Amino acid sequence: MHETAVGITVNGKQVRHIVEPRLTLADFLREKCGLTGTHLGCEHGACGACTVLLDGQAVRACLIFAVQAEGQDVTTVEGIADESGELSPVQSALRECHGLQCGFCTPGFVTSITALLRDNPSPTDEEIREGLSGNFCRCTGYQGIINAVHRASEMTEATEMNVEVRS
């Protein structure tokens, strides 16, 4: 099979690998980049576990070929925390609000919520449910996740205003 070189910026670092054209972005990230935070659940785009940010947009990495991401910027769950390892407001809020249990779906939720709050900094419950409707969780019952989105929104707003937020 014909192989091709693919160059992608992943979490701020340029990576280049020779791949088969049929290699998905999810497999590229996991196998070629060693970034196993992008989880593979259904492998046909329904569960959202493989969600990453592609040029800032939440996408299912199992539905995109790595060659389609050539020259683009990918952010995985490993790239959401800051360089010192401090959790993002989304990650902190999920922990604080018990928005995760087994953790399998968490990377997809982290990236999806990050994109949701960037586009809609103060979403309603209905907007959160709609925005996260493509991410499945079999453990939490979703209320902790919805609470975490609201909490992350508060934390982000306070950070932007340089105000301390009480727990």
C-alpha cells in the first residue's frame, strides 16, 4: 500500500510520520505520537470518546484520516492542561463536581466542553445537553458533567476577570 508523510502540529509540537492513507487520526495520535488519552470506543463516531480539537473544532478522531489533518493543529486531552501540568478549568471542574467515574469518556468530554465553552462561555443546561449530545457516558448520569460545565464557566469567567472563585 502507498504510504505518505503526514505533518501535524499536536499539542503545540510539530510531528511528522510516514503512514498508510487509511490510518485514522485517532490511531495516528495513539500509535505514532504515543498520546493514548484519545480513547477509542465505538470507532464509528457515535460515542465521542475520541474527540480532539482540530484547528479548534471538536471532531471525532476515529472518523478522520491522519492525512486529512496534514498541516493542521490538533489538541488532545494531553494538551488541555497548561505546560506546568495545572489542570484547566474544565478538568478541575469535572474533578470537583464528580463529572467522571471510570474515566473512559472523560478525554472526549474535556475536549468537547473546552470547545463548547470557547464558543458559548455561559451555556444553559439545554445548550450544554445539545453541545455534548455526541458524547456518551455510561457511569455518571450526566448531572455531574452538566454541573462541571457550569462550574468551569464560572472558573473561566473569574480567571478572565482575575477574581478568586470560592469552592
